[in-house]
Amino acid sequence: MSLDRPTAPDPYDLLPKAGAFTVTSDHVRPGEKIDLKHVHGSANGENVSPHLAWSDVPAGTESFVVTCFDPDAPIPGGFWHWIAVNIPGDATELPAGAGTDDDSLPGAAFHVRNDFSSRDYGGCAPPQGDQNHRYYFVVHAVDVPSLDVDQDASAAVVSFNLAFHTLGRAIITPTYQH
């Protein structure tokens, strides 16, 4: 069953412009289907966050925020799968499984609640038979050591704060269809 709707625009085209840098992964590739290892348990996956590594970050970067967003979810605001906040500025990667809990993140970094209502990585889980979904894994280079948010902040509040503190974004966009 396809929900017969147009593909959502690139959500980052709608935000204030920011510099670009490089993100790579041992597990996800732009435009390629995500392996079941990184798919949510409700869609028969293992729900393990993928490895992400970044380089060539903008000067002045003091911390990072890592997010995963699905703009193709069949709801008006898309679906947040992962929000890891206040990753130290000297970090250059997150290993696979870093989205398990706050203890799996470096330094004082923490997760805020995703749209599964949990504070961790929630893998891909589009409705069965729906169109191919894009998953924007984004590393945000931030100009302050920590955003002024806590674990109770919503993804929207984190995103709002990022609008004023993002020096650059590194984006990798794999896909998944169930």
C-alpha cells in the first residue's frame, strides 16, 4: 500500500545556510538501502546506530550534535530517529551502537527524546509498502561547548537552538523501504 504522496523537500534547504564538511560511515551510504542492522525492531531490524566519522570541520567548532531525520514519514513534520547533543568538539566519530544510551556517547553528551519517545537511536521503520524513505544522518558543527538544552528538550527545541549555533553540517542520506 503506497500512500501516494510527493517526496518531501530536502529539510536542510529550508534552514539558514551553514558551511559543509565531510561525514562518512562504515555502514550507510548516500542513496543506498540501509542494512537491517540499523532498522528499528518494529520493522524486524536490530536497531543499532551506524558508525559515523567526520573531518574537515569548520574553524571554531566547539561541539557537535548528531541527528537522524526522516522527512518522508507520512506526517506533516517528518520523524526524528536520533538526537545526540553536546558531543565534545574533539570527537571525530561515533562507533556503531553509540546510540544505545547516554553511556555509549563521549564526554557529557546525551540523547534527547526521539519520535519513538525514547532517548536513544531509533532505526528506520517506515510503514510497510510505503515509498522509499530518506534518512538524513547529520553531524552539526556547533559554535558553543554545549547547547542550552537538557534531556527533556524536544527535537524541535534542539533544532531551534541549532539554527543559531551551527557552523556547518555534514550530511549522509541513505534510504529504506519496508
